[in-house]
Amino acid sequence: MRITFLGLGIMGGPMARHLGAAGHDVTVYNRTAAKAEAWVAAHGGRAAPSPAAAADGADVVLACVGADADLRAVTLGPDGAFAAMAPGSLFIDHTTVSAAIARELAEAGAARDLHVLDAPVSGGQAGAENGQLTIMCGGTAEAFAAAEPVMQAYAKRIGHMGPAGSGQLTKMVNQLCIAGVLQGLAEGLAFGARAGLDLAQVVDVISKGAAQSWQMDNRAATMADGKFDFGFAVDWMRKDLGLALDEARRLGVTLPVGALVDQFYGDVQAMGGGRQDTSSLIRRLGR
């Protein structure tokens, strides 16, 4: 298929690479043109000077950019992709954004006879590199059916969660759950260290019981060692938690733990840890 990918960050770049490796004809666009040229030099395909130029003639356009404003710019802006996309073509958004803009793009796409899917991902940089992402999708059944075979190039689990916006809402649930688990893990490890326990031995034992989690399996050792220069950045988690807290206010839902952990991440940012992995929560506790 003729595929366009907009946004070549630490998530988008590997996803686009997997699409090329699957045999698709890939065109890329990145706001920093040098990054797009470097991607083409490494993986083939071609780079385009604007989202519209990249989307012209594409069967499928995918995006993984920064936030609502960035997504709106590459889709509906003066050089946005939507104006260049042919009727019947497919747009898949892998950016984590608000449910409101997901619905806005679905409506704008429908007016142009485009299939639009909001499809945020979980799994971090390692999941993108290894083609093992979990993808939460919102949109019509037709859009999901068209998108699923494309996304299988870099996914281990793909779910259709409901109408437009449902993928983004599910990602908010995901981030709230992660935040709470990480805070609990940080407190447990800090407590264990202060009590004089061997943290490696503690984790080995409790990870075989009800305390087990992905975060414990993949982050406990590095948290204990004070290593955070990898993974999903605190800055990004605060953006995601902000989306969840905004949506919660709209829904009239109280999220006391989510709001508290968001404040704790603000403390980590103030400590200079904005680009560190989300497991750096433990820094607040003296580790």
C-alpha cells in the first residue's frame, strides 16, 4: 500500500520503519526536515516537504506527533493532510491527545469521505522498536477493519474500544493505572531500602505474588539503582495525565490519586527530571 507517516519521533520513527519492512511504499514527513531525510537514508522511501504533499496519493496516512495543536496543524492546517487525501482513504492517529480532537477529526474526515481512527499506543519506545505495541482504537467499524491489517506491522494487541474518542479515553485509563502503580512501587522500594532490606531479594519474592506488575518486572531494578535515562518521559506523562484530569472534570469524576501523582511528577520536573523515565517518581523519596 502507499502509506504516509507524519511524525518521526521515538515512537513514529520505528512504526514507520516496520511499515516499510512489511513491504509498504512509505512516504514520511517530519517538522524537522533533516530527521525525515535521515529516516529515508536509513530505511528507504521518500520524504515530503509538507503533510499535504506527503498525503497526496496515499491509501493510508498515519500520524504520531506531539499534542492537540500539532495534530490539528498536520491534518486541518493550511498544508494539512486532510485536504490532499482522496475520498475513501484512511487516517490513523497514534498521537495521545484529547478525546475532543479525536471526535473533531472524525467529523472533519467524514465530511471529506475519509475513514478516521484515533489509535493511541502503549508500550513505550521498546514496544515501538520491537513491534510490540498495544493499540486502543476509536472510530467506526469500517475504519477499524481497514486499519487493523496495517497496524499489525508493529502491534501485539489491537482493540476496537468504540466510537471516535474511545481510543483516547482508553489511553487515559491506561495512564492513570500506570501512575498509581508506579507511585506504589516507588513507596514500597523506598520503604524497603530504609528498613534495611535487600531490594533485589524483596522484588524477587513479591513479584511472584499479587504485587507483580509490568512496572515491577521492568523498572524495579533500575529504580533501586537510580537509573532513569530511558523509557517514557515524565514530561509526556504529565501531558497525558493532564488530558485525563481535564476529561475527568468534564465528566464530573474525581481522580484523587491521579491528581496527586501528577503533582508528584511536577516535583520531579522541578528536580530536572522532565526527560527521565516515569519511574523517576522514586527520586522524591530520596532514592
